[in-house]
Amino acid sequence: MDDSAKKSSPAAVSTPVLSVRGLSKFYPGVVALDSVDLDLHPGRAHALVGENGAGKSTLIKMLAGAIRPDAGTIAINGTAERFSSPVAARRAGIAVVHQHSHLIPDLTLAENYALREGYPRNAVGAVAWSHLQSAAAEAVHVMIPGMDVGRRASTLSGVEKQMVEISFALAANPSVLVLDEPTAILPHAESDRLFRMVRSFLARDGAVLFVSHRLDEVFMLCDTVTVLRDGCRVWVKPIGETDNDDLIRAMVGRGVSFERDSTLVPGTEELLKVSRYTDAGGAFQDVNFSLHAGEILGVYGLVGAGQAELCAALLGLRSATGNVELTKKASNGDAAAGSVELSGCAAGARVRRGLALVPAERLERGMFRQMSVGENMSIASLGQKSVLGLVRTGVEQRDNLESISELRVKTTGPHKLALQLSGGNQQKVLLARWLQTHPQVLVLEEPSQGVDVGAKMEIHRLVREQARRGVGVLLVSSEMPELLALSHRVAIMRQGKLVEVLPGDGATEEQVLKSALPPQENIPAEDAGRLDGPAQTDQPSGAEASGSSKIKHPPKRSRMARWFARRELGLGILLVLIIGISAAVVPNFATVSNFRDVLQNQSILLLGALGAGAVIIAGGIDISVGAILGLAALAAARVDQEGHGAGLIWLAPLAVGAGLGALNGLLTVFGRVHSIVITLGMMFILQGVMLQTMGGKWILSLSDTMTNIGRGAIGPIPNLIIFGAIATVLTAVVLGYTVVGRKWYALGGDAASARLLGVSPRLLLPLAFAFSGLMVGLAGLLHAGFYGQVQTNTGRGYELKAIAAAVIGGVHIMGGRGTALGILLGALLLGFINNLLVFLHISAFWDNAVTGAVILLAVCADALNSRRERTAH
Amino acid sequence: MIAYLWRRYGRQIILAIILLIEMAILGRMAPEFLDRQNLLDMSTNLAETGIIAIGMTFIIMTGGIDLSVGSLLALCGIVFGYLVKPFGLPLAMAGAAAAGLAAGLLNGGLVALARLPSLVVTLGTMALFRGIAMVVSQGKPVSQFPKEFAELGRGEWAGYPVQLVIWVGLVIVGMIICDRSRAGRYVIAVGDNPTAARYAALPERTVTLSLYVATSLLTALAALIFTSRVSTAKADAGIGLELEVITAVVLGGTAITGGRGTVVGSFLGVLILGFLRNGLGFAGISTVYQTILAGVILIVVSIINQRMLERESRSGRKKAKATASEPQPAG
């Protein structure tokens, strides 16, 4: 496997800062990495090249601490390390820039920076926000001068996000910088900037691991190059001892190759004709090809070349312009009667007309985990096997057994849970699913992904058999041997365009790879790093090509526009409108006492809404807050009745609220059950406890202390309003300025990325629930004081009103979005609408209907807004 | 094969055993509980919850939720109440059904077509429907229905209460749809892996929309049964009903996160909860403890369900690893 000559570098071999020995990773049925060695030296850039699936990503993920090796060691400065998490790897001095950014969309760039580098604290221990701003700005401006770090990450373009990730990595002052295809989407000027930064990093004795398909960049930047192939290291050489052709040969050269079948000859009938096919999202442009009956058309492209999007578009899952003509299915052996244009058809219609797509990434896009092998197989063809909507299980069983035997799926029977099969057999199940639809055109996307050699050969046999039966096969594959062995013709995609079609017979792997690689830019090494490189001929960089060398600022939406789209402004305007209408229409509306009443009435609800908002932002939901309110009110009243002083009267409800909230949070985290179920159960329990404690009797007389709390005032302002204001400010501070609060946004907004950054729900979620409980505890105390009594049904229905006010206020039910100001405005809006209805003598019965309508409008507005934000980039 | 049967029917079997144990215990505590007439009465009163639970099962299977069913029950009852005097019984019932249909289209349209989160949509429609019911009825109950109407809620068919027969019949239909129909498979697929459902070109929008419509229609039916049983249509009927239904469905073994579900499980869940209430009442244990017990059972069962699910998938992955490391026979 390793046929290199070690220590061929003429320069003094310094001690490696990163040393990998025998690193291996196995997945069911497949060897991703097999005993790979790698050394990174300070001040040296080391290139890692290989085809798709050679093992580069696996190696990088292990260095990043995202996955654990099955064997082998990683040593930093001589000491072996075990990375338990990405945070650990980062702390050990390895900074990785992945192909896709992990920025939390709803947090600002500065906060994303803080999640990685920690929050700077001032002398008092509070977060030093201005310090953070300047530190983050300093980091980011290295790559993007002038970028406003107060912007939410979601407003950045893909290029900008990548530049920010690079700057974050550099800011970590790592000893090792790993760059995974960093220039894949970067236009020329940005790539230049990157290389300059890398050079200064190297000059400071940093070590760089550079993964790229752009061989010209490899030659320009790196000192050593390692070639990976099929999970093994082929060789490692100093850059001076190799050249382009040598590299390509090493990347693809293999001993084993699959044999071609020359008896398989394609027909002449054209089954599929694709013309001027252009993706709406820009992933591919102007694709033209035709597929004939019995033909296997291979498609090769590097990651990001557009072939994955092409497959999705052919099935109808992505919108694209152009023509896709599919020949009509011939019935009873008659000659096909014309063709049908698929462009307007939904996915289901295309399948019925004979198109089938076996997608890549079978776990995410293919397998149904809770279904059996048989159910997974038949799911796409149930239409043919049902009568009156009921599945004919006899027919289904027969078809499934046939599939199992024909495809030689290794399973004890169709009833086995599909997930328990090996990768290769899962792939066969997926293939069987689509073969059962009897397609005319079969699109296979990476059919050998994660599949062992034995199953691979079987899949090839099946593909050939389909072709023999007259099916047209579009084989999108990164595995060259399979592609060249099976295909009659090989189409090559590069940066969104179908650039060449080679005859399958006689094409070599070098030819294909050469065609698929981005064209060479012959920049002499001394010139590299100059901001304006030599004039470019046709050098689009992937889907985000920009003619200019400036960073693309987000189009259309200026900063002002973004402010206007903010929920809070809309709510504010609506509120002013309602108040205006009320003042105009109702004579007694615009009085201090009326305003005071409205605010007072909403205060108790506001507290609950603020708490509910915090929990929802953190990704949970608490429908027991009504019951918690009741119990808190009860606690306060009981303490009061027993004659305790004000101190305990305050302490009891707050403790009850916070404690119950924390309990909800802990049960959710440790039970690993969705919070809606936990809090539903808690609601029943707490309602029961309340009834039991009260023994069915209402508490009707409370002391003056309580009444003063609830009905007192400071000057002209009632206590309730003061508490409401304090609570709003407190929530705003917690949500906007504390580490815990900001981490709630990360947790609720993108739990997966958050976990990679070390943000875990274990403590954060119970804290959010406890915060909400605290608010509700206070609300309970105020409720008891204000109404002077506690009934057995105190608090019923409170939770849903609180959630409604939060949702109207802009809190996204899916988490990660919302502000205290918005919640305040939402609660006020509901209050003033209700007030108007009362004044207009519109009966109180309209209250619910109007609340409901407002909620629905709020949700629709949210959806429209998110959709607009997404398409703007 | 045994593993398959266990996976498919295991939970229902456990639930049935729990139900029997529960009946035995309650019967020891209060023998009147096991009286045939009592059992029938009890089950009959659970029919409304049970019928709605059938639809809710499917909705939860897709990973969604419908909080508006309680309010819709009240609304359909009110609609019926106001239509029956001027237009007669059949038209009034049709009117109630039409209200259900409209509600279902609203919920389903927003969730399936506009792709809005079901929790918030049905939170909104919950308030909306309740509000409409209150506005129309002005808070006043409607009664004095034609005599024949009482047949629905208090009549008998072959010795069994009408609504019980209807409920059991619908459970059987629901079971067939869940386990044997195309739509049932699509529902499981959508809840299990929505991305894979898209790539499998399943008609997920149509299916999801129909589920909300079906649940609303079932709610309309439950509304008629309820109105007939208590002989009154009120705007505050059904408060808290949605949570009872959801509790029964989750207890019955359908995961709140979506995927495989069981109509029979929901049926047993309704019975287990309902019998618990009634039985404890007979034994002199106050409603308070019943409520607490219901909450505890819900939380405990959900955690157990989750652990079982995790163990299943872990063993699946281990088996997959094991089969991978076995020597593969030559292709």
C-alpha cells in the first residue's frame, strides 16, 4: 500500500507537530480509512489529495474530533491524544475549516466567534460585549475587511460564511490548520487572500494540511503531498518530486478493475432527452444529453460539480428550466407513442411515467428506519399493488420475495427491520424498491456508496441486467472503476456544466479525472499571492461565480430593509394602529386609567409569555405553566394564611415555580423524551396536587401583605405594571446579554452545530425551564395578590395564552428566534385588541376568535419572512 | 418471524395485559366496577375521546399534532344546535359535518400545503374555533333536540350502546387503514423520514391534508354523539379534550416524534385511562389522584418507550456491524 521512500526531503526534518500513525476507520461493510500515516511539520504545508471516497473527509473528521478512530493514534507534539469532541480537538491546537460552515444562523458573527473562543469577561464577571465585538472584528477582518460582526450569520452569502470560518480558524492560533477544499466556492480574489494568510501562518511556524482537488493550488502552496486511494496512503513525496500526471496516476491507478461486458450493446431508441436543463438554484447550467434504451450513461463529477442536483431535478425535487422529454411507456409491446415533457410534473407523476431515482446517502434519503425490508421495498410501487386503497399483501409478499432472491439480498426474510442489514444489502433493498416500479429510465446516484466489494459486483450485475432488458440507466458515480466498467458513454460534469462525453470503451481514469478537475491556472510560484493574478479565461468557481473580485454583498436587502422586516417593528406599527383606531373610535379610550388597566391586566400574562418564550427559544415547550402558576399562587396564599412574613411570601412561589420548571427540564433531558409529553404529564400531576392540597376549597381571604403586593402601587404606577416592566427588562438582559441566554439561541436554532461547538442541552435546557418557572412563580404570587383569592382552577388555560403571546411576539416555535421586546409587544397587542373589543361592546366571546386569528396571521407572516430570507441568498 | 410479530404487536399486547391487570385491581378494590352495566356505561362515555383519538393517532404518526379538536367539538355541536330547529335533523347533522370539513381543510391546508408547524397552527385554530363557537352561541347552551336525536347518544343497537358500536367499528376501520392500507404506509414513511418520503415520490401533501380533514370529521361525529348524550350543545364543551386524546395516543405507544403508530394502542390507551378514572372513583379515591396517576403513567410510559426504541436501534446497528465483519461469500 505504501510505496513511498520516506525521508526524501532534503531539508532538515524537524519534529512533526502532528503525527498520525495507523489511523483506521471502519463502517459496516466498508473500510473508510486503512492504517494511514501522516506527519505535519511546523512551517510546512502538506497536501492531501485523492478522489471522492478516498478517505480524505474521514481523516479530517477524526482530526477535528468529530468522529473517533477505530484504530491508530494521533499525536500532538509527541503526546498521543484522544479527542472526545470537536472542542477537545480545538483545545489541542487543531483548527479545521470544513467544506460547509457550521455557523449558527440566528446568532451574530461575534457570538459565533464567542461559541468557539469563549466569552471574554470583565472585572465583574459579566460578559464584556464590546471586547467581544472588537476581538471578533479583528479576527474576521483578516479575511473580510469591513465585515460587520453584528450581522446574523444567516444573512451572509456562502462565500462570506466560508471566509468567516477561515478567519475563525486562524484566530484560534492553532498549531495545525486543516483546510478542506477551502477554495471550492471562493472566487479568485478571496482565494488569493486565503493563500496570503496561509503563507503568513506558515511563516509563524504553523503547520497546514491542505485538501484540494485544485492541483495547481497544491503545487503552488504545498511542500509535501500525500495521495490517498481507497482508504490507503499510496505515497507521500515532496512536491518537487512529482507532477500533475504523476499525481493523477497515483489517485486513480489500481490493480483491480472490473471487467467490461462487450456483449451489452445499447439500443437506438431514445428514451430520455434533456435539453438546456438549468437549475433554478444555479447548481448546473445548460445540461444537454440523451439516453437510449439499453444504454448505461455514466456521469462523473467532483463534489459540487452539480450531478447531485441534476439527479434531484430529474425526479422533480428541484426546480429547473429546460426540457426533459421521456418517451411514453409502451404498453403490450406496441411502439411507444411519442414522448411526454416532464417539466411540469410532480415527483409522483414522473415515477408513474417510468422514471426512477435511487438516491445517494441511503440513510438520510432512502431508508425508513422503522419499516421492514419488505415495506421499504414496496413503498414506491404500492399504487400497482393495492385495490381500493388496501395493499394486496399477497402480491406485495410475492414481489418482495422475488426481489430478495433476484437481488440476493442477505436477510432472513422481508420482515426483518431494514436498518439491521449491512450497507450493501440496504443498498440492494433501495434498488429493489425502484426496480419494483418497472422504470424505463433508472437514475442511480452513487449506488456503491459504503458498499463492500461483493455487493458492489452484484449491483453491477443488476445494472447490466436492467440495461439488457431495455432500461436506460443514468449512472452517477464517483467510483471510477465501476463507472468505466459499466458505462457505454461517460459524461463529465465540471462546475455545473456537462463538459465532455467520452466513449466508455477505451476511456481511461486519467482522462476522466483530468476532464473533471478545474482547469489549470499556470501561476508561477512567485506571482502567487498577488491580489490581481494573470488575466483569467473562463474560470467560474462553482455556483457562486462572480465576475468581479469584490465580495458579493447580500443582494436586494439593505440594512434598512432588514430592520423593517423585523417582527418587532411590524408589531409596534400594528400596536400603534390599534391604539390609534381605538382613540379615534372610542371616547373613553385615551385615558390614563384605561391604559393603566390594560397594562395591569396583561402583566400577569406577560410574565408567563416571557418565560414561555425563553423555553421555546431554547428548543423546548412547557405546557404545564398554567398548573405551575396555580401551585405558586397556592404556595403564596398558604404561606400568607399561616402568618409568615413577606420574605417567605415572596420566596415560596418563586421557589415552587423555579423548582418545578427545573424538574420539567431535567426530565426532558434525562428521559430523552420530547418536552411536550413531559410537560403534558406534569400538567396533570400538578393539577391533581393542587386539587388535593386545596381539598376542593377556594382560598378567599388573604392578608394585606398579599393585597398590597397585588394591588399596590408606587406612585401612580401599579405594582403589576412595575413587575411586568422589570420582568421584560430582565428577560431582555438574559436573552440578549448573558452567555446562557445566547446559548439558548444556539441550542434551539441548530442543535447539531451547537453540539459540535460544545453547547449541550444538559444544563442549558433545565435552566431555561427554571427561568420560565421563576417568571410563572412571580405571576402566581401577583395573581393571588391581585385577585385576592386562589381558586381550584386558577391558572387553567394560562399556558396556551402565554405561548400564543410569545408566538405572536415573533418567537419561532421551532426555536432559535425571538426577543423580549417582541413578546412584550405581542402581549400588549393582545391586550389592546381585547380592550377595543370591550369598548365596542363586542362581546367578550370574540376574544378567543380574535386571538386565534392573530396567531394564524403571525405564523403565516413568519413563514413568508423565512422564505424570503432564504431565497435572497 | 417472532421478532417481527413482537415488533408489530408487542406494545398492544402489553397494553391489553395492563388493561386486564388494571381491571382486576380495580375490581378487587370495588366490585361494582366490574359490573357489566358499569363497564358498558364507562366505555360508552369514552366513545367521543376514542373516536377522535383514531384520527389523532395518524396525525401524531406524521410527527404533527392537532390541538384544536376540543374546540372543534364545541363548534360542531353549536352549529348542529342552531341548524336543527330551522332545518331539521339530517341537514343539521350535515351542517356539523361541513363545519368539521372546513376546519380540517383549514388545519390541513396550513400544515400540509403552506408547511407551517402544526403545533402553532392548531394552537391558533383552537382559539379560533372556540371563539366562533362562543360568538355564535353567545355563551348560551342550546337544547331541546328532536327525540330521534337521542338515539345517537343514548340508543342501542343489538343490546350495545350506539356510540360504542360506532367507536369500535371506526377503530376496526382505523386499524385496517393503519396496518393494511397504502395511506397508512405513507403516513408511517412521512413520520419516519420526511426526506426519504420526498425522494420516494410519495404523495405526502395529499396524505397529510387528508389526515387533518379526517380527524376533523371524526371530531364532528364525536360532537354529535356528545351533544346527543348530554342533550345540550355548549360553547365550552370539550375544554381539555385535546390533551386527553393526546395522552391516550402517547400511552398507546405512538411516538410523539412520529413514525409507526397503532390505532389499537390508542383504543387501549383511552380505555386504560378512562377505566382508571372510573374505577378509582368507585373505590372512593378522589379524582385528584386519578389525575396525578394519569400524569405519572404518561411520563413513565414515554420514558420506557424511548428506552425501548433506543435499544432497538442500537441492537440494529450492532447486528449490522456484525454482519459486515462476517466474511462475504463471493458475489
